[in-house]
Amino acid sequence: MAGDRFVRPDAEAVARGAAEAIALAISRAEGEFHLALAGGTTPKRTYELLAGLPVAWERVHLWFGDERCVPPDHVDSNYAMVRAALLERAPVAASHVHRMRAEDPDRDAAARDYERGLPPALDLLLLGLGPDGHTASLFPGSVALRETVRRVVPVVGPKPPPNRLTITPPVIAAARRVVVLATGAEKVGAVRLALTGEVDPFDCPARLLRAAEWHLDRAAASEIEESAAGSTASHASRRPPRTSR
């Protein structure tokens, strides 16, 4: 079953809508809120905007959907991006930021350590989308896509830097809410396959996210079937659903 889709004019509007949705979800939740973050340009802008919104950061724990095997201050580090975009702008306690230690030489041990800390179900999992249909660091053809037990594994991807840690399908399936951000014309084919195609997730990992909540700009959504595009337009100004716990 397809999830909600929000189509907005451009990437800035997508980032703003996503930031507002995240802030609203946190405000409606009770107790601790476990939020997993994605890398990428649109998520980065989302975090910058989120940092300017009223959020009860003392209740929020931040996790990561994937990480490149580089030092935490490296230009390719997702943690470094999140630190600059969000952590240096919002009062998030250091003890509530759970980064993947992907720079450790023993990547499998680092993955196992991270999955031991993950909550059984994330309250909100934010994911991006690559032009090849990958999400987190789950790339087409990766054996990690067949994983049913491990929740975090080391992988080798086709993009540099190739060595990474990533969450697996069980984490996506268990999350209480999954929000996907996709902007730009280069994502249009992956969006179409994920939302309207019959391709196997092994070939297009984003197929795992069909039931998620999608935030798209018009360029990324331009090849969605006309019937689907018509239904998404009505969602453009609607508030995202209340988070259940």
C-alpha cells in the first residue's frame, strides 16, 4: 500500500516541509523521541531549517541511517554534515547523539556495537534517495538487502568512499514512521520505480519505502503516473499525520 506523498514546488519547499513535519512529530510524542538522520543535500537543508524551529531537544535522541568509513571530521562524513547543519545550531545533548563509529578498523564490530544501541523501533526514520534507487547505504544488488536478522552491517558500495555502515531492511520495517526526501530531475526514474513500478527491492532498494511518507519536489515527481500525481497534489498543503507511539 502506498503511503502519503507531498509534492512541493522545489527543494527548498521540500526541506521546509520536512523540517516542520519532524518538529511537529516531536511535539506530539510523549517521552523520548528517537530520530534517525540521513545524509545528502536536501536532508542537510532540512536540518538547518529544523534547528530554527521550536523543538524539545532534551527529549530527542539522534541516530544515523548510514555512515561512510571516514573520520568524523571528514568532508564525506554524514556526522560532520549533521554537526555543521544541526548540532552546532540546536541544543542537542552530546549524550543524545549516537554516531556510527564507521572509522573503526573493525567495521563489523562497529556495526554490531551500533545495532546493540539502536532502539527496537525508531520513532522517525528520515531517508534520502539516490538516482540508482539506493537509500541509506543499501545499493542495488547488495546482500544487505536480503538481511533479516542483523540491523546494521558493513557494506561496500559503488560510490566513493565505498566502505560504509548501514541500517538494514528490518530497521526500516520496524520504524514507526519513515519519511523519504527526494528532489531534482536526476531522481525521477528512481521515484517512479519505487512508487509505481513492480521492480524487486534487490534491484531498486527504494522499493522498500513504497509505504513510507514521501516528500518530493515537482522535478522528482514528474514521472509518477497521472493518477498518483493527482492524489499527491491534494497532499501538498496538508499536515502530516499524527505520530502514534
